[in-house]
Amino acid sequence: MTRSFRPSRRRRSPGPVDVDAVIREAQEQARVRARDYRARSLELHGWICGRCAREFDEKNLYLLTVHHKDGNHENNPSDGSNWENLCADCHEAEHTRGRLGDYLRGSPGESRRR
Ligand SMILES: [Zn+2]
Ligand SMILES: [Zn+2]
């Protein structure tokens, strides 16, 4: 990944602000941040699922996702305290449980056994 193409910051014309450019830059920064926290979490917690302890390598690393413990994707403390590396299965289970918990309460047992 190269970052060779970077518009140089020239401040010569006091013309109108290029809103599009500002928005594009904000979006780009958000993308970088999003990519960033995953890489950071993988670095901190290792290439391993926090639930089932499944290990990953370069070939299947895309199956390892970052879960936000408090459910807030904007909350990304750099010490990793809000992240948990979960494989796709465990991640789905984590969210399904939280979401269905309320209205499934009292329904007959687990229907999704494996
Ligand atoms: Zn797992
Ligand atoms: Zn999650």
C-alpha cells in the first residue's frame, strides 16, 4: 500500500471551501480508522477467537472479526479494552443472543443446537 498520491496543501487562493474535498477527506479518515482498529485489535489480542479459541492464519483471517463489547463502534480505546476478536460464528452468536434475549425469554430451550 503506497500513499504516494497526496494532494499537497496549498493555501494560496482564498476562494470558496471545497466542501466535497473536505467530506472526502473525512470519509477517508473514517475508513482508515475502521481499518486501523481491526489491525490494532488483531495485534493486541492475537489471531485467535476470544470465545472458541479457534486460531487463524493469513488464509482465513478475514473470518476473524472485531466485536465491540459495549456495542458502540465509535468507542475504540487504543488499549483494546472495548474489543474482542471473535470468529464469524461466535460473533454472530454473540449478537443473536443479545438481540433475541428479550423476546425469546420463556420460549422453549435452544432451537439452534449444533
Ligand atoms: Zn469462535
Ligand atoms: Zn460485535
